[in-house]
Amino acid sequence: MMSENIAVSVLLIDGENVPARYADEIMGLTGGGLAEARVYGDFSNPAMQGWRDCAAQYGLRLNQTAGKPGSKNSADMLLTIDAMDLLWVAEYQGFCIVSGDRDFVPLAIRLRRAGKTVVGIGTDKANVVLREACDRFHVLSVEKAKLAVIAPPPLAELEPAALPKPAAPPAPKRDLLMIFEAVRAELIADAQGWFHGGGVGSAIRKKFPGFEWQDYGASTLGKVFAAHPRFETKTGGYIRLKEKSASASVLRVVDA
């Protein structure tokens, strides 16, 4: 096990074998001087969310596996193909493979035969043969393992326009009896005391421009009056206001 930083140019991470909670330690070991830093896996899998979250923070390039989601060894094959392409870049002398999978043993041997330095990083469950195939192998610390979390900016730093505005509370509905009493003096009754519904509606809208009978759960003004406990209705669309005194005013509301 090594404690010093690892001098490599290429970092290739098998994201399906090593979880993102080790990202901080991995980048702490290899972060300086990297020319290529890539993570491989099926990022449509919720288990890969950690790597998606920390990729931008650490400058990691996400390489999505091709083929059917969840296909076995897809990440291994894609990582190996990329490593063989990068093998021919003369400036890249050090390769770091982050995995514990024995499938990378042939790749490690091939890179070393080409004169490259191969460093492995993996958990304590990493395959023994893979450890021996690398020039060096670093075992990740269980105690240091943690998810890389990008903290959101403080609330005070957000632009005021970005903050959601609380929804305005709905305006309270005016009592229908109060509305009627407010316009009653402007209404003209016939000899029997009936008021024309059109006149009642016009007077209410003139004095209360925001009045809508739909707000009272009715489709017509007549139904609004009919549902009120201080009014009574009868066949023909007539509405009677229940007065406290013996006398009563009778309204006729003609619905449009």
C-alpha cells in the first residue's frame, strides 16, 4: 500500500466496480498532472448517481457504456479500448486503473510491456492477481471513504430573481348578503317588490368589479343566491331575502 501521491498521466475508473464514495481519496492521490481522467459505466443506473454528481467537481469525463443497460463487462471493454488508444500517446507514461476486477490483468500486462507504468487503485476486495499485475497497487481506505458532495451556494448569494416568490393567498370571498345590501339602494323594484336579475348582476359588477359567481361554486348568479342560507328560492327563478322583520323583499333573478 502506498501513502504518497501517484504520478500518472491517465486515470481510468471502472465506476461499476469502485463506488463514488472513494472519489475524494482517488483524486487526492492522482489529481496533480492528469491529462486524461475518465469514468466508465452505465450512468442511467441509479447506483451511478454518485459519479454523475461529482464528475464536474473533479474534472472527470463520463463514458457511457453502449449496448443493453446493465450488460456485464461493458464498462471493462470500453475502458480497455480507450487505454489501448491512449497507449500510443508518447507523453502518457503513467496509467492508473481504478478497479478490483481481474479482467484488467491482461491490460495491465500489455501496458507494462509497452514501457508504461501501471498503478492500480481498488478496495480491499480487489483481485490479488490484478494487484500483482500492476507496478504498484493502492488499497482504498474504508475510513476515508465518503461521497463527494458539491455544496449548494449559500442562500444569501442567490440572485433575488432566482428565489421563488411565495404564492399570493386567494382573496377572501365577500358575503353575498353584504354584497346585496351594498347595491340594494341602487336597484328598482316593481310594484310587487321583485328585482330584475339583470339589474342585480349589473349593479354588483359595477360596485364589485372582481365579482365572479364561479368563485362561489355556482354556474349562474341565481344559483349563488339559492345556495345562500339567507335567501330562499321557488319555481320560476324567484329569490326571497329572509328579512328579520315581518316584511320581506322578494327578488326575481333572471339568469342569462
